[in-house]
Amino acid sequence: MSLRTFPHLRQFGAACVLALALSSTASAQQDEEKTPLGKKMSAMNTAFKAVGRQVEDPSKNANTLEQLATIETNAKAALAFEPEKKAKVPTAQQAKFIAGYQAGMKEFLVTVEKMRAALKAGKNAEAAAIYDAMKGQQRDGHKEYRIKKAGAPPASI
Ligand code: HEM
């Protein structure tokens, strides 16, 4: 097989290189668009998805605990940032808005701790129920404190 016999292969190769270049630019741009808080959230998201896939499996508990540590580190770091949405809240209500955000994040951290205890005790069914509670906290936190952007994924993501 040669490029001379199959000239379209050359075009195909060029198209692949172009597609790769475009997709890496797109993801770099997405990353640049993220706020510092958004970056902490993304790190939490990757670990949280992994937890969701394996929380019921006791043989994965060591790794699930590691993912939980990642979630905890990033949730604690998130406390140091203010949501972008603050700017859209009237000045007189901003302090209350930030206090509410921080309280929500601290509540989430308490739930993280509960899941850690359940996993350490080998109570995986309980940990799975706690996972659902965390999804609820995520949904509520996003509904209240995250700007809804056009074309953005739904609040639960
Ligand atoms: C399982 C827990 C959570 C996960 C996996 C998660 C995940 C995410 C993701 C993926 C984003 C979008 C990041 C981006 O691409 O810009 C985001 C944004 C955000 N999340 Fe969460 N989140 C969680 C819990 C929470 C909680 C509990 C709160 C508030 C109490 C919260 C507040 C926010 C805010 C305010 C933003 C927008 C970022 C900004 O304003 O700069 N999240 N989250």
C-alpha cells in the first residue's frame, strides 16, 4: 500500500492531523475559560465520577478513598474562592450569598467525611446512599451559586 496507489490516504492523514490540532485547541480554550473555582470543580468532578462507578464495590475501597481525598482537597480549596455569580447579586446581598456558598461547601465536606467513615467500615451500601446525597448537594449548590450559561451542561454535571 502506497500513497501513490491510494492518494486519498494522504488526504485522510492530513485531515486526522487537522482534527487532532483543532480538538486540542478546543480543550485548551475550555480550560482557559474556567474560573479558578471552576478548575477545582473539574478536579472534583473527575474524582466524583470515579467514585460513582465503584462506590458499591468493596474491592475498590482503597482507590475510592483516594478519590475521596482528591474531592476533599479540592472542595477545601474551593472555599477560598468566590463564585462568578456574586457579581450578578445586588451588593447588599453579596455577603449573604458568599456565606451561603461557604456553608453549602462545608456541608458537602461533612458528607465527604461520612462517606469516608462508611467505606472504612466496609459499609458500601451506606456509602452508595451517601453518594446520592452528594449528588443532591451538588445539584443544589449549582442551582444557587453557579451562573447558568447558554449551552452549558445541566446543573447536575
Ligand atoms: C460532587 C460535588 C460537585 C461536583 C462534582 C461539581 C462539579 C462542578 C463542575 C464540573 C463545574 C463546572 C466547572 C467548569 O467547567 O467551569 C462546577 C461549577 C461550579 N460549582 Fe460545583 N460541583 C460540586 C459541588 C458543588 C457545591 C457543593 C457547590 C456550592 C456549594 C458548587 C458550586 C459551584 C459553582 C459556584 C460553580 C461555578 C464556578 C464559578 O462560579 O467560578 N459545586 N462544579
